[in-house]
Amino acid sequence: MRKWSVIGVVYVVALILLWVYTGQVGMENRGFIFAGYGLTWGALLWYAFRLESREQTTARAVDSFAVAGD
Amino acid sequence: MGPKSVTEKLLGILALGAMLVGSYIGLAVVPADAAQGNVQRLMYVHVPAAWLAFLAFFVVFVMSVLYLIQRDERWDNVAAASAEIGVVFTVVTLLLGMMWGKPTWGVFWTWDPRLTTTAILLAIYVGYGALRSFADDAEKRARWSAIVGVIGFANVPIVYMSVTWWRTLHQPPSSPRSVAPDILWTLMLNLAAFTLVYAYLMVRRIRLAKLEGELEKRMAYNA
């Protein structure tokens, strides 16, 4: 899960950079553009994280039955 | 947990890279739309998310038909995986539409035919997921969800055609001839990136479905 902590930090840094960039170029409606791209990336990263977490939990449960069955 | 193959890792890296390049070009390289300005940049994520939701539900439909014919649990696993990913893409589509709708239409949400049929689409596949979690028997769960997967897909063409059939705020479908080349290739690039993300998530989600099936069998054996 350390990998996901790093990804989370990179995501937040990218959001900050996006906010700064949209401000520097004077993009109108920057709040909506920021929210839209932030949400897209956030949702996909969150889902990938959830898949990995569920996979690990399920794999542990399968292993525990294998041990109990031995 | 099954080992990740080199192909899967490469697919993940490729999907991430394509998403980064697609977002960068959509945000910083391609010029702003002449009519809508910068807010049109949301199209580069909104449209691919919507198309991938359609693709995901089409895969559910095909796998559901295959399951009903062959009763092979592999088809059920693929359908379940695709439905869940389709729900994620549909939620993203709706939220991005709201982000785009507010500055262009003045409201986040209105009961417009395209928005309403998309919300119904989301409700159908959330229901599909709920059905799967309610049914204890694996064979019944697969059969019932395959039936919902086939019937539920009927809403996808309705969503697509809603902007043609009814009077709507949402813009009609664009064709390559009506879109500027810069906008078109940026959209295609992002569409390819989202497709790679879908493929990567499918590989992960199908593996999880197999593990869940294995766990269910072991729990039943030990009961």
C-alpha cells in the first residue's frame, strides 16, 4: 500500500500544479476544468486502488481457507 | 493473489502514459474552442468516459448472452467485471457533464432526455450490482444477472439516440467532418487512452472475480 501513498501524494501535487497552471494562463471557468480533470483522475485512481485492496483481502481469505483445510 | 504478468504491467504503464499525454494535450496544447472557450476542454474526458461506459455495457450484453447459451462462469465473471467498470465510467460521465453544464447551460442538472436516460442507465447497472450481491447461489446469480444484462442494454441505444429523438439541451452527436482536426485527434487520443484504462481495469477486475469465486467455493466446502 506504500505505492498508493506515493500515488496519492503525486495526485495532490498534480492537482496543485493544474490549479497554478490554469491560473497563470488565465483560463476562464478554471474551477470547472480543474474539478473535471481532478475528478476523472481521482475516480480512476480510486477504483484501481479499491481493486488492488479487494484483491489482497480476498486472496488472504482464500489462503486462510487453504490453511484451515490442510 | 495471482501474479501480475508482464503484459498486464505493460498495459498498466501504457494506459497511465496515454492518459497523461491525453490530459496534457487536452489541457495545454490544443487551442480553446472558438465558441465555448476553455470549458470545452472537458469534452476530452467527458466523451471518452461516456463511450467507454457504452462499450462496458455492450460487453456485459455480449457476455450475458454467451452465459445464457453456454452456462460458463467465465462469461459471468467478464460481465460482472465490465458492469462494475461501466458504472464507474457512467458516474464520471454524469459528473463531468454537470461540470460542463453549469458554465454552458447555467445549471448543474436538468431533466433533459440525455441526462435523464443516462441517470436511468446508471440506476440499471447499480441495480445489476445489487442483484449480484443479494443472490447467494452462484448459478442463480449468474442467470439472473445475465437476464438483467441483456434487458438493461436496451437503454444504451436510447441514451445515444435521445439527442436525436427528443428536443434537448445536450448537443447532437458530432461527426468527424463537423469537428476541427485539432479537436478530433485530441479526442481520439483520449478515447484510445480511456480504452487502455478500461482494458487494464478489466484484467484486474476479472482476476478479482475469479478469486471471489474460489473463495465462495472454499467457504461452501468448509461449511
